[in-house]
Amino acid sequence: MDSKKTPKADLENKKIIFRQIGLIVALAVIFLAFEWKTFDKTVEGFGDRISEDVQEEMVEITIQKKQLQPPPPPKKVVVLNLVEDDIEVEDDIQIDVEADQDTEMDEYVPVEVDEEEVEEEAPIFIVVESMPEFPGGIEKLYAYLGANIKYPQMARESGIQGTVYVTFVVERDGSVSDIKVLRGIGGGCDEEAIRVIQSMPKWNPGKQRGKPVRVQYNLPVRFILQ
């Protein structure tokens, strides 16, 4: 069977031309794609934010305080005592209005006021050349304590015993003063030790360079249950 197509209508002959045209179009599109330029969109009027540190001015706040005026001083009330003319008023000071340069005046004698002499407190020594001593010596001292101490009932019932350390000052006349407990045991023993020392007879005072002086003395007082 013969073909009815004319040679002009046969597309097979034009296949090479169409292929070349397609290649040219494709190359043109690729070239335009590479050459195509795009621009970023920008908004005019808005740039980068710039932060600036603006120092605030510190304004001192001043408060005006009203000056308080001190209250006015109280008014002094003067009391006038009215005296009748016929009443005689005795004056302690007599003034001679007729005195002149030739008038003899009594000599002024100042009134003497006796000023009490304030005796300075003598220093207290701890160690002296001749230490104070109980009359009769240390044996008489312990004998005195043993004979005069009364064991407190509270300490006896509680079974409290031990040594109370007492300090005192032997004055220049041998008397005892400023009695203090350095270490006690309680139960009424501390108070009893102070009582016995207060009732002591006068000591032989301590001496420094031959003169009696005040000396601090420490004494242990023992309380033993029998």
C-alpha cells in the first residue's frame, strides 16, 4: 500500500532542524538564567538601630526644712512685797553716806573656811619586805579558823566540802577590808568564810622600808566533814 503523505508533510525530514532549534532555545534559556540579576528589597528610611547611652542627669532633691525656733524663755514673775512706811526694816549692810577720804574704815578680815584635806588612797602591795602576820603566827591563824567556823547546815546536808579561797587587804593599822571570794564551793561555805575573816582581830601590818603599808593577802579556808 502506497503512502499518501507528500514529501513536504513528512516531518521525519525536519527532525534535525527541530532538534537544533530546541538546543538553541535551551541554551538561550540557560544563558539568560545565569545572566539574570536579582536585587534585595530595601525599605528606605529604616537603617540599622544605633544605641546611644544617654546619661541621665541626677538632679538633687533639696528639702527645705523650716528652722525651728526655740521657744521663748518663760517670763519671770517678780513678786513685790509692799512694806508700810512705819515698819522698820533692818539692813545687814550699813553704808555711811557721809564718809570721805579722812573717815577711818574698819579693816576687812576675810572669813577663813577650813578645807578638809582629802587623803589620797594608799596603794595596795602584793609582796613587801615584811608581810602581814596574824597575831601569834600561822598556827594561831588556823586555830582561830577551826574554833570559829560553823559548818553551814545546807553544806552538811548536801555533803559539800572543800576549800574556799578568799582574798582581803590588811590595812596599815592591821584591820581587814575588801574581802572577796576568789573561788568558792557554795552551800553557804563562802558566806561563812567571809564572816569569820571579818571578825578577825587586827593583824600585824605589812611593812615596806620600815613603814606600814596596805597588803593584799590570800587565805584558803578548808571545810571538811567529820
